Amino acid sequence: MKQYLHLLKSHKVFRRLSIIQLIAYFGAWFSNVAIYTLLIELEADPKIIAFVAMLHFLAGVVQAPISGSIIDSVKPKKLMLILIGFEIISTFLLIFIDNINDLTFLYVLIFIKMAAASFYFTTEMSLLPKILDGSKLQRANELHSIIWSLSYTLGMAVSGFFVYWMGIKAAFILDAFMFVVAFLLLYTLKVDIEVIRVKERLLDMMSGTFKYLKKYPHAMHLMFVHSFIGLTAFDALVALMVDHYYANIIAASLALGLLHATRAVGLVFGPILLGKFTNNRYLTYIFIAQGIAIWFWAYMMENFYLSLLASLFVGFFSTTLWSYTYTLLQKNIDEKYYGRIVAYNDMLFLTTAAFTSYMTGFLIESGITLEGVAVIMGVGFILGGLYFKWVVKTHNIKEIN
């Protein structure tokens, strides 16, 4: 914890970016509980809920092929301000969703909102290695992932209570206001970053990225390793758990909030306790531990209170896996390709998350139990750990420190 605090105190730009990140990412997910609560109240079937969950990730997949090239040729602050502007507008317009006939409008707004959020995330992740290096970059990525995870789950947790007391539309309005605050904080920040002027055309930049990946296949393998973390896309699963098991004992918004809140605790404390022990040698075991934690969650799923305990363990390993695999990729690619490689990395990650969300609804509609879906996710993490072990054995992967 002291290392994180020292980094925040000693680096003004990173400190401000972290504050903005906390507000922006918190806002990105704050309205999710309101959206899922709305869908439950409208009696949407599992496929619709799963499709909405998939849209949150699919948006980032669609824009990824061009976002990296744009990031590598545009000043980051200007781009980030534009993206927050899109989030403000799309979030506010959610207040006009009233009934099941407005689903198409809901889909469009979610797509725009999350595409902008994903683009912003990729822009910031390509910015970090330009202002930090070595162990500072690792700590920054860990802190970044803690903030992202905390915003992702705690944002939905707080939203759960807010929706319960204040209502769905009030949540959308407050969410839009948080983005306005983030916009103002970023607007007043001075970011002195030298942009490497790329003379290549957009299509040439895209083709050049594939040539780079073909020449250095270890980068592609690290991208695939990171994509396994997308199996933690539990939004649809949690919403369906609430609908199937807990709706009779607690309000849907409160159940969603509490489940995400307990996972948030694990997401925050996981890297603090595991970070200094994490390296290429032991990462496989952390993958396996994540899979076992998900199996434990499946076993406890029908009992709401035991499920809360299990979700704590599910979150404990996730942030460490996310931050370490991301840092490994940054450490093992050339600076010229930061934006493009990070964008394609995010595309693979979000593809896995979108596929996981879609398959959750599909498998349940096909007769697979919620517990069975969780078991399959756990198997995926064990396979990811074995794959990483093979990558380290067959390729020259630099250690972070």
C-alpha cells in the first residue's frame, strides 16, 4: 500500500489521472444496476439480459481495430475529453427508456456509452508507459486495475442502494453528472506528452501492426493470455442469480449491489496481498486459484449469504491476473506500437467478455444450470494458467522487474 501512496504523491499527472479514472470508471458502471433492475422489472428474458451484458463489452471490440491507430496519432488529452463528452450525452439519454418497446434505443445508448468508455480506457493504458517505467509502471497498472475493479463493482454496488432509495432515472442523472466532473478535472490538467508523429496512413498502420505481431509472436500470445481474464464477465450471471434465487428474499437492486460490493473487496485487497509475490513462475498457480474460487462460488450459489462470501474469493485473484498480464504485454512490446497493440489486446479481452456474457444466457436457455455455467468459467481459468505456462516455456518473456 505504501508503494501506491508514494507513487500517487510523487507523480502529479498520474495522481490526477487516477482521480479522473476513479470518477469516470465509477460512472461508466454506476448506471448498470439501474439498467439491469429496469430489465428485471420489465420481465426481460435471460437472452435479453445476456445480450445487454454482451453489448457492454462488444462495443469495445467493434471500435478496437481503428482506435489504436487513432491513439498513436492524436494527443491523448484531446481524445479523452471527446470520449467523456460522448459518455455524458449517452448516459443522460438513458432517462428516456420507459418500457420494453424502447429496447432498441437502450441498445444504441449502451453501445455508444461503453464504446467511449473502452476507447478512453485504451487511451489511458497506452499513455501510462509513456510517463512511467519499470516497477513504477507495474505499481501504476496494479493501482489502475484496483481503481478499475473498484469502480466496476463498487460502482454497481453503490448504485444498487441508490436505485433502491432514489429510483432508476435518478441514477442515470447522477451518473451523467459524475462524467461532467471528470471532464472538468481532465480539462484543467496539463499533460506534457510528446506524441510520436506517425506518417503512415490509417490502413498502413493497421497492417503494420499485424506484421509486427507476425514478427514477434510472443506479443500475440500475451494478448491471448490476458483475454482469459474476460471470463470474469459475471454481469449476466449475477443478474440471473438474483432473478432465480434471491428475488424472494431481497430487492433485486440491493442483491446486485451487495454481490458486487463483496467482490469489490476481493478485487481491491487481492493485488495488495499478492502483488509482491506475483511473477512469471507463479502466475499459473494464480490462474488455477481463480478457477477453484469460481467453483467454490458455484457450490455456494443458491444460498445468498454464502454466495456473498464466495464472491469475495472470486474477486481476490482477478485484479492481480489482470494487472500482471497487462504489464507483461506493455513490457514486451515496442513503444511505437503501444496504442495499437493495447487496442487489439483490449479487443481480445472484450471479445472474451462479450462471448462469456452471451454464452451465459445461451447455456441457461439450453438447460444448463447457473452453477454449471460457473463451473465452465472455472475450467477456462485453469486452461488459461496452463497456456501461460507453455508461453513462458517456449518464448522469451521478460520479467516485469
